[in-house]
Amino acid sequence: MAQNLYGPRVRMGNWNEDIYLEEEIMKDFLEKRDKGQLLIQRNRILKENLLRPMQLSVTEDGYVHCGDKVMLVNPSYPETEADWCLGGDLSLCVTPDEITAHLSDELQVPCGLSAAQTRIPVGRNTFIVLSADRNAMGQVLRYGQNFCLAITGGFEGRMLYLSSDHRTLLKSSKKSWLQEVYLTDEASYLNCWQVAFLDPQLRLEYEGLPVPANAKVLINHCHTNRGLAAHRHLFLSTYFGKEAEVAAHTDLDSHRVEKPRNHWMLVTGNPRKDSSTMLDVPKPQAEDTRALEQDTRAPEQGVDPGAQ
């Protein structure tokens, strides 16, 4: 009958090499932890920068200026072409690749974008309006003027530009296979965009006029003449959850008018609060609604509405 002739204190095999290997692994782990190079530390740094609260610019004259920090919001509308879609206001957000996000503590280019259900300005959805030559800081942005949209993503000393280019067999949007929209650190003509008036019958008359803040406009790509669009019915599984796809495509209805998925708002900050936007400000009551309420309250107060 076989018996175990070795006690628990007996060392067998390459016991000395195993001890040194464990010590080297622990030493390497402690060194990476001190330098902040662990995967969990990189992931935490990236998420903290992308979700860092940001302060939007407050407009004094009601117009958008070069150098302003704004949010690009696709306003809520009833979607009739799809059964399932993301509702509410969708803001244009930075969406890093889920694999590279776990391997690096900074944004890798080219970086993707998506539309998320958030109205809070953070690092991943706060854009900076820049002129095409990057020199006209403080000047009013006008319809038909070339401009760029840049974002830092919560990082300091790095600027990424909203860009697009013609689609190819190897380069297109993930769901709709339309023209891709992405972020790059290379400044070129592919970064240039233009703001167009919403009504096509008055579009030429508004050329050269200042662009109002917090109003519905169209944002078209200069190189390809495609409009920035948020596809609410096409879902993306991103690093931050389920979000909608963003592409460069002009969707027209039967009257050759851009559909609501091409409508955007350059949202500025709310001067009443430090951490809110103009989306939180209640809309003023319509004139006809106030007149109707006055007419309904007049009989209760014993006043004849037709006496005036």
C-alpha cells in the first residue's frame, strides 16, 4: 500500500523558482499601482475625465460666439418611422471604443460619437465653437460661416475636432452604414461645418445673420454637404450604456425639408444657476394662451370680456 513519505514542510519541484516568480509578480504589481498603470486605474481616470462637470458659456446677447462652450442637443420629437427609439433630448457625446477604453487612460483617435439621454454638461458632451482659422475668438457665429467643433473630453492640453468624410467600404457608420462622424486631432478641411436656417424658403435670406443660441438649426458638413443626424432608432452598446447612432446624412421628407433628426440646438449655460443649461429654463407662455386665460378668468371676476 502506497504511503505519503513526505511531510507538509518538504519542498518539492522548482520551489525556489516559484518563490522568486511570485515575488517578481508582486513587485511588478506594486510598481504599476504606484505609477497608476493598472487597468482599473486607467479606466477610473478616463471615466472621471469624461464625466467631469463642465460649465457652459452664458450668452449675453442671445447669439453663439466663437470660443463658447456649448452642448449639441437633438431636441425631442415624436418618432413615427420606428417602433422603438430613444426619447427625450439627446446630446452629442464622445464614445470611446469599449476595448481601448480599458487599456488607456486617454482618448484614442479616431474616436466615435453617439447621442445620449443626458442634459447635464460634462466632459464628454461639452464642445467648443471655433472659427475655421482659430483666430476669431469672441466674434459672433453667422449662418453659412465655416466653423469647427472641438472637445477636450475633460483632458487638459488636447483638442479633438468633429470631423467626417465620404463613406467607403471600410469606413462607415456602424448601424446605418452611412457617412461616419468621428473625432480626430488633425486639423483639416474635414473639420469644417456650417449652420443653416431651419426653413428652406428663408435659408438664403438668413445667410450672414448671427446664429441664435438655444434655437433649432441645421449643422452641415462643408466637404460632403451632409447634415449631422441623430438616429434614435439605431441603438449602440457603448461604454456608458445604450445610446443612439450619430451620422452625417441629410434626411428629407416628401416636401424636401429636413426631418427632425437633422435638427440641433447649440445650448448655452443658464445664468441663474451654475450647473444648469438653458434647457432647464421654462419656456415663456404663449401670447394666445395668456389671452385665452384672461378671457376665461374675466367672467369669474364679474368682468364682461367684450366690454373692451
